[in-house]
Amino acid sequence: MEDAKNKPKEANKGNQINIELSEDIAEGVYANLAMIAHSNSEFVIDFIRLMPGVPKAKVKSRVVITPEHAKRLLLALQDNIKKFEDTFGPIKKTEETPKFPINFGGTIGEA
């Protein structure tokens, strides 16, 4: 029988994850459109920035996840939206396509 006093302690070893967040990733990337595709083994989420008056939009980030993680992401988003709305009120949803002012409300410059 082992002496429990001499055995190293394992505090929640299976539940701890050390997550590193670099400065450039911590800044985030703004996206105002997401497109989602899937296969039998993965979901692909493209986060896109659509700029007013520009006919071409760029994918700013792509995330590829398993179907199980897609489901977990859905549940986490639902939980966080509920908490947000409990604090700040309902998020307004319109069926309208978002409209962008062509010149952002300022003067139009020339290059």
C-alpha cells in the first residue's frame, strides 16, 4: 500500500487546459458576414468582411470544426445570447438585408 503523504497531488489534471492567446490574435478580426458549409465530417465557417460600395468581399478567417464541436458552438452561442439579452435586452432582428451607406456619411475622397 502506497503512502498517500508521499504521492504527488493531481489537482483536476484532466480538466485543465492551458490556452495561449498571442497579441495579434487577441486583437480579433471584424466580420459582418458568415458563410457556413459542411460535409459528412466537418463544418467550415468563413468569416467575411463586406465593405459598402465594394463588390468584392474578403474572407478574413476560416474555422474548420467537427460536427460535434459545431453543435457545442451552437449551444454555447445560445447560452451566451441568452445571458447577453438578460443583461442588455433583446437583440433586434430584422429580415431586411443590411444596408451600408456608400460613403459612410462623410465626404467622398479621390485617390
